[in-house]
Amino acid sequence: MNIILVSEHLAKARTINIGIRQIAVMGVGLVVSVFVLAGTLNYFMLRYASELHFLPYLQNMVGTMQQTQQTQSESYLRDNLNAMAQRLGEMQAQLLRLDTLGERLAKLAGFKPQEFRFSEPPGRGGAPSTVPNRDFTLSDLSQQIEKLTRTVDDRGDKLGALESMLTIESAKKKLIPTMLPVLGGGYNSNYGWRIDPFTGQHSLHEGIDFAGGVGTPILAAAGGVVVYAEYHSAYGNMVEIDHGNELITRYAHASKLHVKVGEMVLRGAKIAEVGSTGRSTGTHLHFEVRQRGIAVNPAQFLQLPG
């Protein structure tokens, strides 16, 4: 493209040659200038919109944009607060379940209620930190709640497994004859070698004789199943209870029986009454513990007075 310049101030006409490259550069420059000018104008209009009282349309547009942005921020904050409130409710329910589980575990372990008060918050304190404090952000709080939720779930699973183990151990203990079969009475003869009151010979006494008047309750030393409940020529009215693991307790010379074969009894249940039936010189309870069919010393299991 040739441009010819003619002027009275020029001695002769001038010719300017413009090629494709020059046209492209001028076009790019024009476009950039338009964008820069539009951006600058938009910035100043938004920046000083509140002072431009003569532009009500612009003020309305800016107000609408600010209101929209505020609404979006409030909606985002509300959604996050609702989500955290839901998590908080779930954690409160989990903590209540852990408190209940902790109380059961304390009872199974034999702790006193006042030693573990799960319903009360633990005591906490300490001197003020020398490091400057900082506020929690919404993201920090959400991360802490998520971490605490995982920790509570993990502790709940472990406490549940521990409760199962303690329950099994507690059940096993209830099947071991540790309770005195006659309460409040002493014992007349221990387990071991003695002079037989009928023959005068040295013989092995395979149980413990507990003193008691006629009709005194005879209690199951542990829970189990009644496998014998009738008269025996030597033991008189007798009850045998199978506690599992080849462990049997025997209650002899009773005046009256209160259980039948096949009946399940709990630890401490009344199964008979003290008497003097069978091979007996007087009113008492003959108590034996047999393991794998062999008589063992009941004192290994019972907590005898004296």
C-alpha cells in the first residue's frame, strides 16, 4: 500500500510505503489499546462507583454483584456449618456409646464406679503458651473433626474387642466353683488324710465338710448343668453340677433337693438343704470338686475363712 502526502508546506509530494507486516502490527496495537482502555475504564468505574452518584445504573449493577457474592459466601458457610453440625451429632452419639461401653468394661474389670466417671469431662489445664496463638480456619476445623471421627471409630472397635474378651473371661470365672456352698458356717473337716469316723482307719477325705443346721440352704458354687440329683447309698441325697472343662462339684448328705437332672443353675442358686442322709455322723454338707473324675482339694477354688 502506497500513501502520497501532498502539502503546501512540502516542496514536493511524499510517498509512504506500508506493507502487510506494518498493517498487522498496527492492528495488534489497536486491539491491545482497546482492551487496556476497557479494563482501565471498568476498574475505575467499579472502584469509584459509590462516588459516582450520577450513574445509578452502574451503582445498581455493582450492588447486585456484591449481593450475589455475599449470598454465595453465606450459602457456602451455611453448607459447611450444616455438614460440621451433622458430624458433631454423629460424634456425640459415638461418645455416648463409648461412655456406656466404658462403664460396662469397668464393671467387668472390677473397678468401682467412682474410679471412672465417663459422663464427666476430664480435667485439663496448663500455663499459657509463649508461642502466639492463631485462630482456627474453617478448613482447619473440618480437618480436626475428620481426624477425631476416625480416632473415635478406632477406639470404639478396640473397646468392643476388649469387651468381648472380658465378657468371655467373666463367663469362665462364673463357671469356676469359687463361692462357698454354705454361707456363714464354718467347716468341720478339711480335704486330705484323716481317721475315718466309721472304721477308725487312716483314709483320704476327698472333700470339705461344712457345718450347718438342718434346712440351711446349699448354694451352687458356680453355674452349670445338674447331672445328678437323687439318693446315693454313701452320699445320701446328692447333687452333682457339671461346670464344663471336665469340672464337677458334688453336694452330699442333703435333707432336701431343689433341682433336677438337666436343669441349668446359676452361681449362688439354692440347689438343696443341709441334712444328714447317707453315710454321715451328723448334720453337715460334704462338698467335693472333681476334675477329670479325680477329687481335688476344693480349697484351691474356694476362699475359705480363717
